[in-house]
Amino acid sequence: MIIAIDGPSGAGKSTIAKILAEKLKIEYLDTGAMYRAVTKYVLDNQIDIYDKDKLKKALNNVHLDFKDSCIYLNGENVEKAIRSKLINENVSEVSSILEVREFLVKNQRDISSSKSTILDGRDIGTVVFPNADYKFYLYASIEVRAKRRFDQNLSNETLKQIKESIRKRDEYDSNREISPLKKADDAIEIDTSNLTIEETVDKIISYIR
Ligand code: DC
């Protein structure tokens, strides 16, 4: 079984997906963390993402693993490091590059091919698994989303800075040429602005047979 959860930053995707995975006893794959880890690699190694050959070679050296809800980049736990302001500012641009998307989409399909998985991201229901068993599109007002990220206290930014950074990323992610953030035609839309985590989880479970 594949469950796709897409939507903009701060809509509650990863929190909800983690709980659902536990309740349904299936795997959880945070695809945003994968784009963030590749962004960290590119920045740390000063890779020119517009030099296709160099980028392809560099991606051959990127190995991603998940252990105990943490992402590992070439053996190093980068779960915390990938939530920084610097990564927030660069991840949308890196995610818009074809070679990066091809590399990570293949990775995501390989990881999920042999076991029931819930994946959250931007293009799961449209590109990665267009035939997913269930597709959900979560969204919320920008005020609510910025407040949620602020309360998570992951990046040392003010509420105003977070709101602006989310707004910019949403705009970039929704308007990029390749696999933009977009609701799949057959996805169930859920506005989480006025829902608690439990209410959102229950709502999603009510659709799953
Ligand atoms: O879910 P997140 O905020 O951690 O995602 C970080 C960025 O990664 C987001 O701005 C867009 C990109 N992303 C993507 O392009 N496709 C995905 N499936 C997941 C994330």
C-alpha cells in the first residue's frame, strides 16, 4: 500500500504522516528531508548545480539512509543540520534541478517498492506514485503554517522571517518547471488550519479501508 501526502510547508504533512505510519504499522518516508540532505551536500562541497556533469558525478557520492526517524547523509546523522536557515534558503532552488529530482525520485521508488509506505512531499501523488492507493493534499493558511514552524523552533528565525521564507518557497515550489507543487486531480484535500493533529489523523484514517 502506498499513501501519498502532498502540500506546502507547515501544512502538517510530516507530523501527520509519522503518526499514521505508526498507527497503520507501515514505513514513513520524509522526501523533503532527502531534498534537504542533497542541498546540504551541494553546499558543503560547493557543487555548481548548473554544471550537469559535475552534479551527476556528485550525486553518485550521495548515500541516504533513514534510521529511527533520522536521515543519514553518507553515514552522518544530519536530521538537525538540514532544518537550518541556510538550507531553508537554498533547498527550493536545488529541488528544481532535473538531475536532483531524477536521482531522488528513483531513490524514493526503490525504498518504497517492497513495503507499504506513507510518503510526504510535493510531487508524490502526481509524479513519484501517480497510482498510489491513497492521495491526500494538506494545506493551511500561511499564518498558521508559519506559526507551526516557529513553534518547532528548528531554525533560529523570527516568526516574520519564517513566514517570508515559507511564502518564497511555496512560490518557487509551485512555479518551477519540473514537478511543481500541485494537488493531484484525485487527491483528497484537507484544510488543516483549524484541525488538531488528532483530528487530521482521524480524518485521513476514515478514508483508509
Ligand atoms: O517538506 P520540506 O519543507 O522539508 O521540503 C523542503 C523542500 O524540498 C521544499 O521546499 C521543496 C522540496 N521538495 C520537493 O521539491 N519535492 C518533494 N517531494 C519534497 C520536498
